Amino acid sequence: MGSADTPPVSAVIRPSFDTIARPFDTITDEQWNDAWETPMRDTVAELQAAFRGGARRIVVIVPTTAMSGGSCHVHLAAPAEAVRVLVKSAARQWGRHGVTVNVVAVAPEDFDIDPSIAGPTSLAPPALSDRDPTALIEFLCSEAAGDVTGQTIVVDGGVWM
Amino acid sequence: MTDRLLGRVAVVTGAGQGVGEGIARRLAAEGAHVVVAARRAETGEAVTHAIVSAGGSAVCLETDVTDRASVAACVRGAVERFGALHIMVHNAFSGAVSHRLEDADLDRHWERMSQTAVWGSFHCAQIAYPHLAAAGSQGRLILVTSPSGVEGSANIPLYSPVKAAQRAMVKSLAREWGHHGITANCIAPVAASPALVSAFEQNPALRRAIEERTPLGRVGDITDDIGSVALFLAGDDASFVTGQTIVCDGGSFLGL
């Protein structure tokens, strides 16, 4: 058990995605394998390692492109959304062990993705000027967040709502 | 039979049984020429025979969606036989095996689902693309996903991400292909597929549990309930609907 003085063991996972814009009809099988299979297999392995290593707070970071989709970014949106929902499955299975698993979704720019084609579309400008997810990640890794699991919380300056 | 899809050409993968069969039957009943793409010819031929016997137009092509060459041959066969391809429905999926995520063996618990759901979507969408573009505002990509692709799964954790990937694919392709007039959407059904019926036979309590949590109090019919949603998305009435997931499960899942 953790306490206010001894924070729970935590793991923060940031998968590597293929962020290069690629028209879907030009993607080769080799590129699809690298873009889809590699981040999925790596993320599953990282989640398993975190669980086996005793982590009780796991946070996974994805771009909001997971939810919005993106032109010329099918190969990125598919694994990003898959990771986001994999977290929900992990949360459902590992909750009984006291393990929470959540997603922090950040702006496409924070993954070096062009938001004009692969980010949320909104006529409104960003609601906030800052989009630092550090404090949220710290909270999700803390004892205080023990009742929060399977969630996606967006820190993108208030674009995706 | 009516003619809402008269003259349109559709490929339906996994059409040898279950949801794919229901979609194939429904599209054919509205005048579409349907390619019943099935991994096993014997199941596909039976569905094809039933469609033709009912006055429809169909041909069976043995297709393995995990094999690019096989999908290419299927699409080529559709175009050679019927002259075009307007509608690609990717439904084929392999059985999922329950597992614990911390113990999951990717070769056993991931590989086949990834191949059929995601690689199959990749092959079907990419190979169909030039034909869907040629079809313009009649071009349709429909991927069959699952409510688990939204809410995760406590029993089959690696099933959910492959179904989630399909949802992200249609959102992305809706954005990328919209300028052609092509629409890309998902259906997330819960229906009386052979696998679910078999599960009900082994565990009658499962049927009761599903029906009790379903506002409409029953499991969907593959043709009348699920095929009809596919028909809507395939037809002209849905020409302004793209990038969406329609959950057709009697109201059991309300999380969208």
C-alpha cells in the first residue's frame, strides 16, 4: 500500500508511433507492419512489464489523433486508438489488483504530428494557451487517483471537447 | 426484393455465415450484385445459392483477408464479373480466446485477431480504394467492429484494440477520402451469429444475461437487424454520414 509519503509504484508509457504523413493508398505492407504491429506489441510488453514489476499506477500517453482520426494518418490513428482502448481492457482486468490504468491524450503537435490534417477539427480556437500534462500525470500516478481508472483525459489546450 | 442498391456491386468478407451472411443477404435483396467472400468455399457457396434462389445476384469467391493477393483476386473477380465495385464490407474475423493481459502470448492471443481485423481492413480498404473512388458518391467502406472496440473487454483484452483500430481507420479514411464522395463507417453489432448461438446453447444463462441488460430485450437478427443497418450505410440515404460507428445491439451499449 502506498501513502501520502510513499507514492505508489507507477509507470508512464509513451508509445512510439509512425508520425510521417502517408497517403493510405501508398502505404506498403512493411510500413503498415512497422506502424501497426510494432507500437502495439511494444505497448503490450510495456504494460505487462509494468504490471509484473508491481506498478499500481499506469499512465499511457497518446495523441488526440487517436480519437479524431487523421487524413494521411490511418497508420497512426489505428494503433493510437487501439492503445487507448487496450488501456480500458487493462483497467477492467487489473482493477481487482488495485492497479489503475489511464490515458492522457495530448495535442498532435506534442507527437510532432501536423494538427491541420491529423488532429481534432474545431471552428473554435484553443480554449487555453498552455497544454502541459505534467501535473495531470503526477496526479494519475498518485495515491489520490486510486478511484480513477480506464479514463482518457485530454490535455491539448482545450481543442478536443 | 426492392431496388435500393440496384446495379451496385458489393464485396462482403466473412459472408459465409453470421453477420456477414446477414449483410450479404440484405444487400442482395435490394438489388446489389454481391460477392460472397468467404474463407471456406462451402459456406460461401451455400449463402450464394440461397441469395440466387431468392432471385438475387451473387457469386462466391474464396478469400483469405489476411492475404493481400487473395483480397486482390477477390476485388478483381468482382470487377470482372460485375463491372465495378461500389461497396466494400469487411466483416471477417477469427475467433477470440479469453486471456489475462499479463499472461497474454501475442502469437496465440494477438496474431490472428490482428491479421483478420486490422490487416484485413488494411488490405480490403486499400485494394478497393481505386474502385470506390471511381464510384464517387456511391463509394462505401464499411468495417464491422464491436462495442468492445469502444469500452474495452475484461475477458478478451486484446480483442478490444483490434476493434478500436477499425474505428480509427474509418475516421481517418472518412477525412482522407471524403473529397471523392466516398463514405467510411463502422457497424458495431451484437447479433445471433453461429458463435453466439453456440455459446447460448452451452450456457443458457448467457442469453438471459444479455437479454436482461438489453433495453430491447433480445439479440439482433443478422439479416433484419444488422443487415438493415449495413443497407442504410451502403445506400444513398447515408451519403452524408461518414467516419461514424453505428452500434446496433438493442441499446445494450450506450457509451458513444
